[in-house]
Amino acid sequence: MRPQLLVGGILVSLMGILFYLVPLPLTYFWGIPFVVAGGIMAIVSFFLPEGRGPIVPPLGYGFCVFCSAPVLLNSDRCPRCNGLQPRER
Ligand SMILES: [Zn+2]
């Protein structure tokens, strides 16, 4: 069960219904595919495992602002890209 995907699928379906109702040739054409795709997203969400949430750095580390490698919080430079880390942390 992945609630984010369920909500996303419902929103896509609602957008497809809106496209179907709006009397414009291009949006009318995309109405049914959007409803079908939103339905697939909602159904698939029940079979996927729960998302693991945001990625957090290991204890005592922060992410490099340039390359996202873990950097010790008291070090000035990143060991991977040698980028100077901002001091306000
Ligand atoms: Zn880096």
C-alpha cells in the first residue's frame, strides 16, 4: 500500500474527467487515457510496499551541497568532490 500513489492516481483520473468535460479537441482526446492511467496508478498502489520516507544522512554527517556525498559535520571540504561546505550548519 502506497498512499501517495493512490492519491496521485485519483488526481490524474479527476484531471482526465476534467479533460473529457472541457470542450477542447486536444484535452478531449487525452481524457480517457488519463482516466485509465490514473486507475492503473490507484490499483498498483495497493500492491506496492510502503515508501521508506525521506533519506537522512548517517549520525554526525551531512550531505555535500554539491555532490550529496556524506560529509562530516565539522569538516570544511567534501572528501569526494573537495567542494567547500557552507559554515552555517
Ligand atoms: Zn561533494
